[in-house]
Amino acid sequence: MWDRDGPGPLELINNGTMAAESPIWRKVNSFSGPVPRSRHGHRAAAIRELLIVFGGGNEGIAEELHVYNTVSKQWFLPAVRGDIPPGCAAHGFACEGTRILVFGGMVEFGKYSNSLYELQASRWLWKKLKPKPPRNGVPPCPRLGHSFTLFGNKCYLFGGLANDSDDPNSNVPRYLNDFYELELQAVSGVKGWNIPEIKGTAPSARESHTAIIYSSKGSYSPKLYIFGGMRGYRLGDLWQLDLETMTWTLPETKGPSPLPRSLHSANVIGNKMYIFGGWIPILMNEDKSSAFDNEWSCTNSMSYLNLDTMTWNGLVWERQEDGKASSPRPRAGHCAAVIGSRLYIWSGRDGYRKAWNYQVCCKDLWYMETEKPSTPSPVFLVKATLKSLHVAWHPLPEAESYLLQLQPEPTAPASSTTLSSNQLSSANPTTMVPLKELQQGAAATLLELSGTTGAQAAHSTGSTALSQLQSGEVAAHTHQITSHVLSYIEREDISLRKPGCNESATDNSVDQNAACVAESNHCPATGPPSATALVLTEEDPMTNLAPPNQMTESTVKSEPMETELSNDAASLPPKSQDQDNTTPATLTTTSVTSTKSNIQMGNTELADNQWYDVGIFKTLYSEVTHYYLSQVDSKGNLEPTNSPDYEDLKQQALTPGAAYRFRVAGINSCGQGQFSQVSEYKTCQPGFPGAPSSVKITKAADCIHITWEPPASPSGKILEYSMYLAVRKSRSSTAVSSSQLAFIRIYRGSKIHCTVTSSQLSNALIDCTSRPAVVFRIAAKNEQGYGPATQIRWLQAMEP
């Protein structure tokens, strides 16, 4: 369908050699929130789709922690707490998971630091750490301009600049080339410093250099690379430290190496180390070696080193046809971080004016596109009606828009027969979507996804994917959907949310809409994909949803959410079973394939296996009421096009009770990425009730209380509700997939609340297919039978 070739042809660089095909720079022109003031000497780290910026200076050293959400394009100031560090510049900044370590830096003119701080970004909690000194030496002295690089459970500190003056008003610089290891504790904290025994000749003393760590695929031989820096003059040497043997070497490289520089950035994407910006010499002649510190300026040049072949390549940017800059202007002391396959840079000092007493800083934000978007998670269902399917998808940090396609499936005649099976079907595993965000660390925002103006989904107010659990206050976000098909309960510690399963049944079953799941960050975000949660969560900030036998008072709310639907209906456990003797209901995966050569939809005959465009969207969801039919030539053959003009294409409306397959692909400046896995949903049939909504769980000392609201569209009188709990099928500790969960009924009645005792919860399965959670399901029944179920994943604390 949609396809763009990559960037333009190869270009010549100034020494006559061939430059590599250039990635594409894009300036972020539209964003919201409190934008930090321009600066240099600051640092950045990436946590999922968030860009975390700290420190730096320009007319004073900055103290605030700023966060930019690359999906919603919003800046925000999280409400940090704990041992908040003073502002610093040219400090070490290393990130692992959701924790960031800050070491050293300049805290005021002439005064450098050797303090170590840790930020737990899941709670925006600062903590000052006191690592043990090394057994074989003294701890690192106060410094700035050092490198601080994390790999595995260790941070590696190299070099920097110390001040040997006893007078804080004067500066006696001393360049360093000492090397330390800092051993980390799991999750939080550190053990201590160590001075490892190093072999080979160490790099010369320097500051304002860069360091990265790279380990090639298929082998565990991590290597630390140091490039450039300053020691009275700029350096352009590349050093390699084998972290297994602790041996320094000067690796042999091919291709044109970058000019000597300092205050540049170095970042790894794939197997390439990208060097951008910094101070470089102004060459007075062709002899690069004769250029010393007489003339220097900032640059926006970029080179990359292929770390597998050790080959340097230079990149050249051309101005756009409209005369606008196609790349960031020259700068030094900027920050850079990688999110997905994008390299983001922000601010930095403009080196065109070199007077230290008049620093000109940039305030622009850019990203460099290096690849087509990655493969997205499957499309999930938010809401189903008779003639529409409201679907959404997980955002990709590197996508600018999304192509949504569907494929009709043959529609079986509607039937009111009650299925006797005791199985709940699940067609898709879980995925995550960051649609909630935290503003000022403690404010709740509301996102309505009921209209057709999808911009609110991708650019909602609020700000983070890392919602917090703070002592005395909890921030939560509501993403409500005017829907009757699904709800979630989620404990929020990050923005990436995992949705759940896909189910259907009629009468005693969940018929057309799937129960889905939302989750928090107590486990790594590694689960397989499916639907997403948009929830209102309120909880006890003093607990982390401890296991059921250790319950304390806490409240978690959920609003109606998205659903996923399997093509085959499947029932809840038979009505004759009760909570004590119900045979567990086992989830089974179902799939449906078409055996027809064509599909008759109204008066239009559609080709079998043909995918049709729903549209190209800047948003993260679409209320699908129709799709576009491909053009047909004079011989009746389909004519796919790379850039469709939808105004010229015929529309086909969705029909009631019909099944449709969906897939989505991301699009950016490099082209269209791969399509997601296929997910399948059905439009509704009249007569059945919607799903219960606004589920709320309240923790008590020896039980939990669950309340809910009746379906928004009952389609008649609600006769009863049934609540089910996922239980262990055996004593085996082996993790089960979402398609193998077993359920027992723990409540059946007409009331809109129930109590789950600690003895019942003691039998609950802690589902760890994505993140640890207790799983409940609830459905409403009217005269026609049971409608779609709501699945709730009640997240539990992660074991250390």
C-alpha cells in the first residue's frame, strides 16, 4: 500500500570519499507544557518514550528535572521528592530500567562534586547514595566532564576535570584518566567503588569526551569505547576497553575519522555509534594535523562508526527545497538520547560566538530518523456497535502516522443459541499502550475517546508514562471511553500499559466483545501484544498491591475500556456450578480462516484475502464505520496504489454481526514499517447487554470488595451478574499463557457488588504472562443471555 524509499542518494564529503546514506532529521515544532530554558552541559536519558533531562547551565545552573513525552509531545515537571540533588552541570548520567544514577558535576563556579544520587523514575523519588570506598585506593575525587557508562550491574567512570585549588574562587584544572567501577544492587542502591586492574596503555587524561558500551550479537564480549575530549586541546582518538579482560587498546578503523572534538555526543543505534556536534578545529589548510587550538567552532557534523566492521562513515545534510534547515544548527554541550530508532537532541551552546561571558544557547528539539517504524502491537477493540468498531493501537515512538487496514470475513447467520462449553476463548495475548500521563507528578487528567477527533488520544493533556506511587499522594490518569464493552483495573507505575485477552460468547457466554487487560510496571514490559487499558486508578500510596494474603486498605478504580473479540463465541461456566465446586474454565485460543473465494457484503463482492484501507491516521485510534474499496481496472483487476487518494475511492460500510480482521503499520520519513499481527473483531448483534463498567476494588484486612456499575446499554432488564476468578490448576510454578487461564465463579447475583474473601484469594493464580496480576472477569445477563465480559487484572507487587 503505502511505501516510501529511504533517504536520497549517497553524497560526497569534503575529502572526496563517499558519505553514507544519510538518515533524516526532523525538528519538533509543536509541543506543549513547560519548556525548560536553554542550556548546555545538561544530560538526558531515555525511559521508554520519555526523555529525562537534568542539570546544565546558562545564567545559572538548572535544578529542575524536566521530562518530554515523545508520544504526546509534551514537556512536564514531575513532582520529585526525597533527597533532591542540587543542580549540576557536566555530570555523569546513567540509566538502567526506570532508575537513573547521577554522579559528580559542577554545582557552582569552581566547585565540583563527587556525590552520587539515584532517581527512581517510577516514583520520581531521589535518594542520595553512599557507596563503599574501594579496597585498593581512594574514592573518585570531585570532577566534571567525566564519562559515566552503565552496563549490566556496573557503572564505569573514566576521566574528567578536577580543581586542585583550595580557593573556591580560583580554578587550577587537572585532567584525569583514572578508571573506576561502581557495582550496583538489584533494583535500587549500590554496593561500592572498585579500581580494577587494567592492562595495556590507558587513554590520556581528558574531559568532555564520550563513552559508550557495545556488545555484538551472539557473543558476550562487551567493549567500552572512548572518543575525543579535551586536554588543553581537542582530541580525536578512539580507545577500546575489553570489559572481560580489562585491556585498553587503540582499535584499527577504516574510513574517514571525525575531526577532533569535545562536548559532542555519542549514541548507539543498532551496531552504529553516532557522533554529533561539539567543538572542532577550523582548518586553515588541508593538513588536519596542523590544526590546534588557534581556531575552534561548534559543528553540526555527524559521523558514525560501524562497531562490527570498525568503519567510519561521514553524513552530510542538504538544505530542504524551501530553504529551511534540514538538520540542527551547530552546537556543543547539548544532550542526546535514543528512543526506539530515533536519536533526540535538545539545546546546547551555539559556538558561533565563543565569548564565555556571552553564551548563546539553542532551544530547539530535533530527532533523527534512522529506520522505518518497528512492527506495532495488534490492533485492539475499544468499542463495538451494530455498524462500527472503535479500534486503537499501541503507539510507536518512531512513527509519525499509521496505516490501518481491514479484511472482511464471511459472516455466519446470527444465532441466539446458548453455548454449553465452559471455555472462554482468547485470540490475542497482551500488549501495552502509553495513553496515560502524569502532570506535575500528582495531577489527574481525563481523556475522552468517544469522538472521532482522534487527536486527543495521541496528544492528551497530562504528561507521563511513569505515574507514581508517592507517600501521601498518588497520581492517576483517566482515559475514559464511552463504551459498554470492557473495563480494566491497573496500578500505574509507567505509561506503557498492557491490554488483555479477546473473548466472545452468547447467552451464558461473552458474545461479541472481549474482556481485556491493563497493567503496570512492576514487571518488565515484555509481554506479547494485544489490547490496551485506559483507566482511572486510585490507590493506597503506601502499598504496592501486596499479595492477597497481605492486603491493606487500597482502592483501585477502572472505567470502561477497550475489548478484543475472537470470532468464535465461547461460554462462561455453566449456571449450575457454584464457587466451591465449579470446574475451572480454561481459556483456549481460537482462529478462523476463510474458505470462500469471495465475500458478499451487501451488493458488493469483495475479493478473498484482499486488505482494504481504513485510512492513514495521526492518532492512535479510529472509529471504523467504513473502509475504502480498491480501484479496479478494465479487466477487473485490483489496482493498489502507493499513495491513495481516498476521495476518489468507493466506501463500503460495516455490517452488523460481521467479523473483520485488522492490522496496522507505522509510517515515518523513512517509509512504512511492517504490519502488526492480525486481530479480529465483530460488530454487535442487538439484544445482549453491554459489559459492566467502572469496576472498583477496595482492599480490606481479610478480603477485598468489588463494585461495578450496570452496563450502559442493558438492552433490557439485567437479571444477574457473574464474577469469576482465575485460579491455579496445579501446584506447578510454570507460567501459563493467557489462553490457559482457569476460572471459577465466585459470585452470582443481581447486586452490583461482591466480597472476595482471603481464602478465595489464596487460590488465585498470579498471572505473570506479562506482569504479576490477579485476574477477574465479570459479565451481565439479560433475557437474551450473557453479554461481553469485563476482565480485570489486579496488579501485584513484583518479587525482588
